[in-house]
Amino acid sequence: MSPAPAAQQPTRREVLGRARRVLAWIVGAECLGTAAIFLWPRKAPPAEGGYGGVVTAGPVDNFTPGQVTAFAKGQFYLSRLADGGFLALSRKCSHLGCTVPWDDKARRFLCPCHASAFDERGLVLSPPAPRPLDLYAVTVQNGIVRVDTSTPLVRDGFDASQVVRP
């Protein structure tokens, strides 16, 4: 049996080539990581009194029964029903998300995109909207109305328990 050939030492060129490939992989991984961090969306903290946080609407006495008040920063409508209860309604149509303005003369929300209509409780009066406007949680503390816009309540209909009474 002949002796096994001795393992050849890698040449300087081979060692440098391997080192270059390893460094190229490291640099590539760092570039990808940096790009991912740069492109990944960050969730901004909710602005004080703006959408995504708690909005102080004001004293209960500022809202007359039957009145609908728009809050542009909070992106909702505060509807005070005839019986004195409050609902905070989303401005987004439940059909395709268009901004739905309140028409005070017609006493309804009218979607300019596809002609859906909603009453002051957010219930669908005319389709194509498949369900009522979403709600936000309303609290009344010490006579002050506050609306939490962090999580909309998706609903299929109206229930008296959705109305917050002062």
C-alpha cells in the first residue's frame, strides 16, 4: 500500500479568495439588514388628542340632542342622539372606506363614492354599504366626553347597549 498523499497547503491566493467571499457575505447581510430596518414601517405613537388615541371631545353640555359633530383630528363623528346618548362613529364608509360626510339638512351621512347613506346611529339607509359605520368607545367622566379611537368596533347592527348615556 502506498502512503497517502500529504494534504497540500492552500495557496495564498486561495486563502485570500475565501476571506473575500466571507467578507462579501457579511457585508451583504449587513446591507440587507440595514435596508430591512429602513423600509420596515414603524408605528408612530398616537398624537395627543388625535386619531389612534383618546380624544377629549368636551363637556356634555356642548352637545345638544340630535346634533352630529365632526372631529377631524380624531377622524370620527360624535352623534348625540335625541334621547341624550352618545355614539362615536367612524368617518369611513363600511363599503370601501371612503370618507363619509354628515349632511345636516338631510340628517344623514352620505357617501360621495357609491351613494351609501347612513342615519345618525350609523345604520345603513341605502346600500351598497354592507353594514353600519364602525364605532369607537365613548366614556363620560365628570361631565367630559372622551372617545378612544385606538380600536374601532365593527358591528352588524344597532344595539341600545352601544349608546353611552351621561
